[in-house]
Amino acid sequence: MFQKVLVANRGEIAVRIVRALREAGVASVAVYSEADRASLAVLMADEAAYLGPAPASESYLRIDKIVDAAKRHGAEAIHPGYGFLSENADFAEACEAARIVFIGPPSAAIRQMGSKTAARKLAISAGAPVVPGTESAIDNLENAKATARDLGYPVLLKASAGGGGKGMRRVDREADLEAAIRDASSEAQRAFQNGEVYLEKLVLEPRHIEIQVLGDRHGHMIHLGERECSIQRRHQKVIEECPSPVMAEHPELRERMGETALRIARAANYSNAGTLEFLVDRDRNFYFLEMNTRLQVEHPVTELVTGLDLVQWQLRIAAGEPLTVRQEDVRWSGSAVECRIYAEDPDQQFLPSPGQIARLTEPAGPGVRLDSGVYEGWTVPLDYDPLLAKLATWAPSRETAIARMRRALSECMIAGIRTNRAFFSEIMDDAEFRAGRLSTAFLDEFFARRKAKAPDLETEAVAALAAVLDQRKPTAKSSIAPTSQWLQDGRETLLR
Amino acid sequence: MFQKVLVANRGEIAVRIVRALREAGVASVAVYSEADRASLAVLMADEAAYLGPAPASESYLRIDKIVDAAKRHGAEAIHPGYGFLSENADFAEACEAARIVFIGPPSAAIRQMGSKTAARKLAISAGAPVVPGTESAIDNLENAKATARDLGYPVLLKASAGGGGKGMRRVDREADLEAAIRDASSEAQRAFQNGEVYLEKLVLEPRHIEIQVLGDRHGHMIHLGERECSIQRRHQKVIEECPSPVMAEHPELRERMGETALRIARAANYSNAGTLEFLVDRDRNFYFLEMNTRLQVEHPVTELVTGLDLVQWQLRIAAGEPLTVRQEDVRWSGSAVECRIYAEDPDQQFLPSPGQIARLTEPAGPGVRLDSGVYEGWTVPLDYDPLLAKLATWAPSRETAIARMRRALSECMIAGIRTNRAFFSEIMDDAEFRAGRLSTAFLDEFFARRKAKAPDLETEAVAALAAVLDQRKPTAKSSIAPTSQWLQDGRETLLR
Amino acid sequence: MVARRQGDAAAVKFEIVIGGQAASLTTTGERFEYRREGGPAMERQYSAASAGDGTLSILIDGRSYAVAILGAGEVSVNGRVFRVDVFDPREQRGRRAAAENSGPQAMTAPMPGRVIRVLVVAGQEVAAGEGLIVVEAMKMQNEMKSPRAGRVQAIKTAAGAAVSAGDVLLVIE
Amino acid sequence: MVARRQGDAAAVKFEIVIGGQAASLTTTGERFEYRREGGPAMERQYSAASAGDGTLSILIDGRSYAVAILGAGEVSVNGRVFRVDVFDPREQRGRRAAAENSGPQAMTAPMPGRVIRVLVVAGQEVAAGEGLIVVEAMKMQNEMKSPRAGRVQAIKTAAGAAVSAGDVLLVIE
């Protein structure tokens, strides 16, 4: 095992990895930008290295500075976490060149899976089902129109270098195709410095289900089953589960998808932890979408249900140790749900809400796992994504895991900034969610049927009473004027 | 299931039960003394009932007030937690008389197991091995001397109504017997209003291992395996584990002890959750000690390893539901360790340290379960026992569970009062503990071999620097003068 | 406790806007009366105890309410968040202001962030819902739109500026 | 940062008692020199940042120290608790007092609790280790013993009294 590892990330995932290193008896090196000097990861790590100013482009995306910090601190390996440089093949190669172990797959696998079109080709060659569409980027409008006609509308435009829904457009009629290509391409250009887009058949109301794989460097690879990630807002996952409700009814689907995932991963000569994303339609046909060649945000639900520690296995595998878990050893026990606590305001179209956390009460108790990157008094920077913490619960059944999540959410209190906590409580009470009737359209439909429950009069009166009793107290800084007069359209929030 | 349940307890266990009720969709009623008006349990419960002044004798031990509160709030059942009235047969009967369900065993079973001598007789009749000794209380000195001679010194004096080591004395020579009987009897009288003591053979360096049983009201009972509770200070458990290291080496022992436990419990017509305590000697002979007819403080380690929620099952069983778990369904997976965080000062012979918690940082992350009864700003009353919280970790192996506990302890910070947190970190590093070589003599031996590691100079310098940088800040109220001049003898602290 | 009662013994009436609704609360010792504007009165005996910084335990007829003062006029009761503005009996003006909104309107930044683009110029006529300014935070761009038709009276910021929540960015008249 | 450096630029020396040991710390801007009495000097460059109320992040050559000010002269560094008394250069007396102990000695309550029994009377001669007072808290009785042979000069409490940690219970001379 390594003596010292640098964590090339920030926020909750940096804390998660520092914790894993401490448990493994490995010294940890955190990195930080000016905005993160006093981050929880810096506080918890054994060592910390300054990268640069707050903007990621000057800190967490600077390959040179990170490799240099690893050398300076004598770290033998780098864990990239997710996001930032985690799927950057150049970074993996820079590590290799500096004789620093990159804790992840070989750079070749990253590169191959980094292009969605290349990944599609590989999946097809491995005999995996993919969403009907072009394998190659759109070069001219006429070909695109022809392809769209063959696929049949509605179709979906996607960015080759894409992720997080950027550069993605639904197109319902040929008349809209040209404008959509222009918008998608320019958005992709802005987001990924790569304007390539391609066409896919749009699968209606699909579930978004992903398969976790884990392989060592000696040719042994297993899958750890699925995560149900259908609940998304603007293509950003919000709630994840394991097992998927559909697997509970159709266990054979896990086997089939797991086998397919392993075929694709093996075809890419993959090793370490990786995730293969699929769409599953109403008839339980599944289509490979893309592979994430890194640890997923939502990995805790898999850990809770399988009892396996993915980060520990990432470390051991990167250190060259064999994966001693056989496929038949993997057991899925009970049910886990995860909510992503974001610094955003659900009452104002999920506007970001950075600022200082004036007070924080964290949920705890049986079956509750909190992976947080913040603390009371911490100022959430406006330079990075708004994920504050991941709250996960485990219980013997999905029903009790959801009941436990409701309980845990009721204990969680974050003051000074807005979060989506209360929004999750509403979803936990939603009949469709409880029934496990999920699709990527879930949230849009939820917003449509959602009606705020009126508080009972006594609770409202208590709020008034408390405000009166509190009159003397000062008010927190970064919170949002209530009667804010802006008109906003949720769907408009990501500008085009 | 019940609509509303009253929780007749305080501190972390009241919170544990309120959480379980919330998850079950049952309204909860907390009770509080003057000292507990703003306790965490009161904050979290749906309703709260005032009992009386701080002393337990005027609040948490007042059967009349508790039953009255349950009636007033319309609670159909009462969960007694542990301690206080949990093993008081009169209380169980008072509930029955008031047509309130007592969430625990039948009062007859409580009464029978409440007398250690009666419990011994029952165990013997059930063919269970017991520590050689008298079944009956000592009536005169000459008989006692004769018995002690037959047993052979050293012998142990125990209180019939005993618990927590009160009224317990080791006697090595006949010359000491008379004085020991007098001391033990008067201590027992003070503690339990019952001076009866009896004689047992002293088992040298035994492990203290207990078996959890769970039975419904329809005659179905199972065991959930053992908890290793050998690490005790003055007969108070400090660290518990599941599985016991000895079981890991000798799995058949779990079967044998489990079977024995079930035989005894069935002989007592037991139902609901209960725990049978055993001594296990070096040759793995085991002897029944006593039965605790309630939920144990340390139940979380069993829940973590079996995945079963003991409190939820207590509720269902009390509501008359059948226990649907068969013995063959019970699986023990991984390893769990629990540390009891007490408000006491390990650097001053574990003196109690009540007072206000000026600041609190709770550990979290993968495999960590915290059952706490306190919050930042809470004033820990001096009227009750010093248990603040139970910190438990789970991992696939004992070694990793211990590593995880070290990590969790390093994240835990409690300011304003003293706690034994740092003391646990030392034990987690102890070679004997890591090797699983445990006995009830463990802590005495640990104190003997313990040598405080000198801090490295830089860490010490940082402490000095921080104190200098902090000069302006005010200091917390209830903390203890460092250069306190008292001479104290740990063994003397419990007066005789 | 006794001292407290004496302190509060005199009835004091507060005008309140809660969740945009006007209401009033009158406290007398450990009793209070709450009334939504035009609604029936609710009178209760209560007990309040501090539960750490900014947290209260309030009991009413044995029902337990955990209250957290979140700051900026926000109060959480058993996990449910309320916006509450309390007005001293004297300053009725303040309250009406909070209830209505007319005249020139200051457009405040709804979140801290950076101004990416200003889409209008001073003096320009704008329609309701027309885009005015784009603010970015946490990798998310947000277009601020005009609440009503009117004229841009003044622009108080510029592209590239860092803004805090509540900063006035421009005024519509 | 600049302002801070200027503020601290002048070298300031503090006398310290840490874990009962005398030491000294000299700070100059963002450098400090630490020396145990009679020991070698350790000089370091450091960076300190606030990490919430009473918590500091201190970096030295890239090594990270999480520091919590626990109050009552206690400091926790990466989970290790130190007792530190800092003395202003001027008041050397205070420091010596903390190091030595002689003359009449005030016996302070080591914990909050209730006095159960007083085992001596004023004027009584006591031997080292002799029981003086029994204080109870959290269901635990604790017998306070005399640190040395001497005479009970005064008793400042009585059976049944509630005491706070640090309260003087009696004086031995």
C-alpha cells in the first residue's frame, strides 16, 4: 500500500477520500484554492498544498500545479475524486510521466470512453445495446436531417465531449433541427471547448440506471449491481438508490445489465472503479449511454447495500493488489437511498445559494450516513458546484429506508444559506416515488402535481411567536430577500 | 401498530427510541425533569410531558407520574429504555393495570430475572451452566464461610438485586469475609434498598459475553448472537463488540451459547428483547450470570452486524405482531465496535464532568453510527449518569472497524466538559486490544502498561502558538483546574 | 421564570407578515393570541426554553415544537421554514411596504455571484419578463427578468462586478 | 494578510506553561520560535486561518494542524488535548505560581456536584492523603483527600451544598 496519497479534489469527496486514507493508515495530502484555505478537507488531511486562486481553471484544473504538489509532498499516488481532472486522460498521463500512480483506470481507457461516439462504437463492438443513433459527430445539416428522419422524431442532440446535460437538446420536428444543432453546439463549445454534437433516438420516459464495476490490474473484474438515478433536475442527479425498484421486481435484469457492463469494460481493458450508464425503457430494454471512468458521486448507496468500500478498493487496486472479491461473493442486502444536499433555493427555481453556514445540525442515528464537505461557520464559495453533502440511509427494505430518510431530513438544519433539504422531504412523501414509479421525467411531473401543504395554524403561530421572541437577535448575512420581485423560469436558468 | 408511544427515559436512549417511533410513523411522547426541559429528546419528540424536579427519584423513577402522563397524552404504550424503571416489575404491572402496553417482557419474567438468585435457580433448572456458588442469600456468617471453603478462594460477593457492580466484592481469604459481607450488604442496601448478598466462585480473567434474544408473544424466539463486553471499568461497560474475537476463532461457541440463552429465556416464558450475560473462561467454558430484561445500552453493535433493528422489533412484538425472522435468517456480517462517550475526565480518575457543552463536532462518514443525547449548548446535568453518546463503527473486518473507530474518534471534538474520547483512541492503538486478547481484567492491565506518548515538539509548539493567537477569547465555564491538587485513588472513587 | 413573567406581563401586540400574509400576535406573559388578517383568533399558553444558540423548545399543551432562528427573518418550526417579518406597533409603514409593492422598484440580486452581462441600458423601456441582467454563481447562470413593464431608471452594476444577495442592481420605474 | 503581518511584525515573547512544563514562544509576523525551558529552539513559518468559531487551521511547511480552542486554557491539536497557560511578559509572578505550589493551599472542587459529607473540622490536623470532603455528581461519589500533611485553616462549604468546579471548599495550611 502507498505511504502517502494526494487528493486532487475538494468538498465532500475530498473529505471522503481523506477519511479512507486515514482508515488505511496512509498519509493524506489535500489541495486547496484561495477559497478553500480552511476547507474541511484541509482541516482533516495530514498535509495540504496550495494550488492557486479560486477559479478552478487556476487551481483544481491545473495539472502542472497538482503534479508539482504531489512531488513536493512526496505523494506516491493521486486520487482525482470526481469532476475536475478525474476523467482527463492528459492528467492521468502526466501522473504516469511523473512516476505518480493515478488512482483510476489506464489513461487509454479514459481517452476511449471520454468520447461518447468512441464509447458507442466500443459498446456496439462488444455486442452491447445502444440507443439508435449516429456514432459520429454531425458534419452537415442534410445528413443530420436524413439521420433524424431514419431514427424518427423525437430525437436527442448530445455533445460528444458532453456531461451534465450541457449541449443536450430534444428535437421534435425537422423544422427545429437546424437551430437546435446551433444552440447545442455552441453550448458544448462553451462547456467543453468542443462543439461536436451527434444524434440519438429519444427514449421516452426512461429510467436512468447505472452499473458499478470494479476490476484489478490482473484481469479480474466484477460488477456491484446497479444504482437507480432517474430522479434528475436538468440532467443533474438529485436522488439515487440501490437497488433499483425495477430490479426488485425483475432480479434477472441486474444479471443481464451487469454482464453487459462487464463486456464493455473488458473491451476497454478497464481497471479500478467505473460506472456504465444505461437507459431502461418501459419494457425493460436497456441501452448503453456512456461510461464514467471514475468514482461516482452516488457510490455510497452501493457501499451501503454491498458492504464493500469502493474507495478502499480503488486504493488497493491502484497499489497493484488483487481484487479478492469474486462475483459470487457480492451480496445485495437491504436498500439504500441518497439525497444530494445542494446550496440552492427550491423556492426560487433552485438558484444557487453560496455564503456562510451560520448554523448546522447534522442528522445521525441508526442507518444514517452523512458525507459532508462543510462545517458550521464555513463559507460556501460561489466558485464551485453547490453540492454540500450527501445524506444516505440504509434499511432492510426500501420502504423503511425512505421512512428513515424522512426522519434524517427532519433532523437536518442548515442556517445562513438556502438548501434543497425541505424539497427532499416532499419527494419522500410523494406517492409515485414511494411506489418506485420512476423515470427521468419524474421531477417535471412532480413539480406539476406538487402542491405545498398548508401548515396547520398552530405551527404557523409558533413561527410568529418565535420570531417575536427572537426580535433582538441579529440576522444572517447571505440570505435571500423573501419578496424578491424577480420573475424566473426554471427551465431558463441555464442560459442558452 | 400503535398510534402514540411514551418514552419513559432520557438521554441518548430516549432519542434512539423517538427516532425509531418517527420511522415507524408513530407519534412520540418524551418525558422530562426540570433539568431536561430542553433535552434533545424533548426537541425531537412530537409531544413532551413534565415529570418533576431533577432528582430521578422525583421524576424518571416516579411510576405514578409516568403512567399519568401516558394517560394524559393518550399514549397506548410505554417504552422504558434501559435503567430507571426498565426492569421494574411494579412499573410493568402498573402499565398493565392502566391498560397501557409495556414495551418489554411480561412483568412475571422481569420479577423472576430481577432476583439474581431466582435467575440462577431458573438457569440451573433449564440445564444451563452457572458459576458455582449459593443460589440463596447469605443468612449467617458460618454458612457463608463453609460455602466459601467449598467453592475455594477467591470468591465473589454479589448483591441479589444488584447491577453495575454495586454490592460486589472479591474476597481472597476467609479472614476478610465478614468485613466484605458487611460492606457489600450495606452498599447494596444503599443502592437497591435491598441488602441481600450471595457467594460465587470467582472466575479468573473471564470474558464478559452476552447473548441477545428476541421473542414474540406467539412462542417464537431467536438469538441474535453475542456481544463482547469484557472491557469494563468498575463493572461498567466501556467498549462493546460484535462479533466477539473469541467467536471468530470458535464459531461453534456462538451456537452453544445461543442455544443455552434460548433455553433459559424460554424457561422464563420470555418475550420481546432480552440479554443473557455470561462469563467465558480461558478454556471457553461459559457460565450464565444474569438476564437483563430490557434493551441494552450496547444494542447498536448487534444491529450493525445483523442488519436487524431491535427497537423496531420491540415495537412490533409489543403490538402483538409475529417475529417473522427465523433463526436461520440471522446473518452476522462484518464487525462492529462501540465506544461509550462519557462526561468524565480520564486524566483525573474519570471524575464526572457535567456542565455546558461549549462546542461539539460529531464524527460522520462511511461506517459510522452516532447515537447521541446531547447537542452544542446543552448543559449536561449532574443528576444522571454521564453517558453522552455511543459511537459505533462497522466494517467488513474487526481490524478495519477498529481503524474506522480511530478515524471517527479523531473527528470527534467536545469542548466545555471533559470526556473519555482521547482515552478510547489510546485503547484502539493498544496491541492487546487489536489482538482481541480481552478479559474483564483488560482495563486494569491496560492502565498498568499504559504510557502516555510524548507529543512531537511541533505539535506541542502549535498548541502553544494557538493559545497565544487565541489570548483574546473568553474561556469556557465548567472545566476543571488543570493543576488540581487533589490526590485521588481511582479504586477509591466509588466510596465504600 | 418569575422574573420573565413579570417582564412580559403587559400585553404587547406585534404586526406580522408571515409567508406574505398579514397577521398579528399578542403576547401576555406566557400566553399568546395569534390571528391571521381577517381570520379567527387562536389563543394559547406556551412554554419556551433555549436549546442552544438560536434554537428554542416551545411547548403548547404538551405538543413539542423545535424552533430554529435561521436569520434573515426565517424561522424553522419542526423542520418547516417560515418567512416572518415582525413590525413594531409604531412603524406601520414598514409593514405595508412589505405587503404591497408599487412605485420605482429596486431590483436586488437574488444570490451572491458575478454579473456576466447587462442586457439593458438606462432609460430603456422594458416589457414584463424581459431579460435585464445575467448573474453567475456556482457554475450556473441566471437571467434576471423584469417583474413588470416599465423603464430602466438606473443601472447600479456592470458586467464583471461581484455582487452579494440583496445588492441593488438596477431600478425599474 | 498584509495588514496582519504589519500588525504582528514586532517580535513578541510569551512565557508559557504547557502540560505543567515551562516554555516560551516568540512570534514575529508569520514566524514563531518555540523553546521548552532548557531545550533547543524550534523556528517555523506558519499560516493560520479561522475555520469557524474557536477552530483554526494552521499550516507549517505543508503539514496541516486542526486546532480547537476548548476553553479554560485547553487547546486540541489534531485531536490531542494540551493544557496551555500563556503569561504576559510582564506578569512573571502568575507563571511561577502555576509552576510551583506552596503556602496555604485552597482546595477547589474538581467537578460540579453536591457536597455529601465534610469529614474534617476547622483547625483539625490532617495527614497527606486523609479524606476531607465527599462530593457527589452523576451518581458517583468522590472523596477529596489532602495533598499533604497540614492543618485545616478554614472550611468554605457544608454538607448538602451545590458546588461548581473550581469553587474553594476548604483551605489547608
